[in-house]
Amino acid sequence: MYSEEQFGDVFITVKGIWSQVILYEVPLLALISESYYKFVDLNWDHDLGCQAQQIRSKALLLLKNGCIFSEFGTRRRRSFEIHDLIVGELASLARNDYKLAKSLISANNAGFSLPLSEPTNETIENSDKNDAHLKYTKDIDHISAEFLQFGKIVGTSNVFLAKKYNIMPSGTVGHEWTMGTAAIEQTFNTGNKIAMYKWAATFKQHLSIALTDTFGIKSFFNNFDYYLSNTFNGIRHDSGDPVVLLDMAIAHYQNLSIDPKNKLIIFSDSLTVEKAIRLQRLCKEKGIGCAFGIGTNFTNDFNKITVDSHSTSATNINSLENKSKAMNIVIKLMTCNEVGCVKLSDDHGKYTGLPSDIDRALNELGLAE
């Protein structure tokens, strides 16, 4: 086995007309991830049955707790085979195929498991740790149609698999649109606004979820005027503190005399099942709609085969230190029309772009320290 330090980093550059090179991001990232786990990191459990059981368990818990969600895991999936299995299982549940679900429970198979423990009131930030220690049961005879009506599986961001399994292709605008628009228009201050107006003029009420963190949350809300706030169905959180965004969004809508109950926040930042459930409950309590785009936790959640010697007990076998870590990979715009592109994540310090372009953006937006 080799360590990550022995392999170093991978850098890939794609050049060409924007409308053509935009299509490279998803297949390149998926290929890199699958290749890594096929040829480099082999210390993970390949059991497809366990993966089917795990995704059913996660989906049922989300449904039970009223979560509306889509699968967003193409780019960092473990493999196409795993991704295909995951979407197939979700599609089966999405079609309300209860007879199929219950037929999976018999004396001769493992069935699919459902956590015994309800999410606690611990902080959302600690939910990753809680996910790793969920207790499961094979007894799901109590599951009924009514049980599965509380939430909804919307679909998948993978168009091929959506077609294959006859479910909704589902997604939102990416950072690339705002990054490229700001570079072409040569403005960070109003880059969000220009990008959103062009988007709204093209798609009207369709695909009308605005992304909040291309140049930071404060810059976004400064650009999110009454017309845009009223026209867009909602916003998407992809970095930073989700509770901060939630409170800012509600205050923003209320200041514009827009009822937050008629708007939606889509959360998509490193979600786990328990984190989604906590956010669902918080949004319900505060009076705003929400939905979830869950990626890596669906399509790249695996345990190591060879576990650490200090944590081999039954209670620790699924702990975080024995997880097979997913890759941290990303592709972003660097230049457009020979102008540097920038992304200023709400995760402090996680900026994308050349240092000179990042400094230029921070200064223009009044964010320089």
C-alpha cells in the first residue's frame, strides 16, 4: 500500500470553448475517483449487498423524517457500478415499490436496516461522528406506505441514470456560471446579479435555485434584489455554516416582505443523513422550506477491510477512523476570456483562483483583511 504523500497531487487542465469544456468536469472527476479506488487504494469493502442495504437504510431514515432529497454523487463516486446500484435502489423506493421493499425481508436474507436511534439534539457540526455510530435493526416489518410518505426522493443529478431508472434528473446551477460571468463582465461586485438576471431571463421559473457562495454569502445577498428574490424559488447552501445562511435567508426575505414559507433552501455541503435531518427540523421550526442534495455520503461511503488495530471492537468497527476516505477533488474555472476566475467559498481560506485574482476579488468586494 502507498500513502497519499507518496503519490502527491494531480493537476488537470482543460482548454477550449466554454460550451464544450464545461462538459469535461463531471466525467473527469468520476474517472479520477474510480481509478484511484481501482488501482491505488484497494483497502475497502467491495460488498455490493452491504451498499444496497446501506443506501436503503439511509433513504428510509430520511423519508421517515420528512426530508426531500436528490442524489448528487456522480463526481466523487467510488465507481460507476456502485453509483448505478445506489440510484437503482433509490429509484425503487421513489416509485413507492413497497412490495419489492418488503419482499427483501425474509428469513434467508439480511434485509435492509433501519437505525434504531433517533437523531439527538447534538450540534449539526458533530453529526458526522453520530452517523458512524448509528445502531441498526433488520426488523422493518412496521414500515408502511404511510411511513414513506413523509419525505420524497426527487431524483438524481446523473442524467444517464435518471433515464435508465425513469426518475427525475435533478440539479441546480453550479459556481462556474457566476465565476465565468463575472470574469467576462469584469466585475465581482455585481457578478452574482448579472449572472442571476441572465439565468432568470433564460430559464424563467425553471431551475430557479440561486447559489449563494461563489463570492461569499454577504456579496450574494447584496446582489439578491427583490426581483431575483421573488423570481427564484430558493437558494442553495454549499459552504460555510448552514445555520448562519438559514437565518440570513429568512431575514433577507422578511426584509423584502417575501414569506420565507414560500421559499426553499437546498443544502448540499458535505451532507450526512443526520446532518440533513437536523437541518430539516430546524427549517421546519423556523418556517422555511428545505431540500437536500446528498453526494459523497451516498455514492462513496465505505469501510476499510483492514481496520486499525486499536478500534476493532464491534462498537468501533464503523467509526470514522475505519472509514475508507473519499477523495477531495474539484475542477473549477481558472480563466475566461483571458480574465482570471475566482471562487470565494464561505469556508474561510478555501478560495479557488490565482493569488493575484483572489486578492483582486477580495479588494473589490471589501473583504480583504
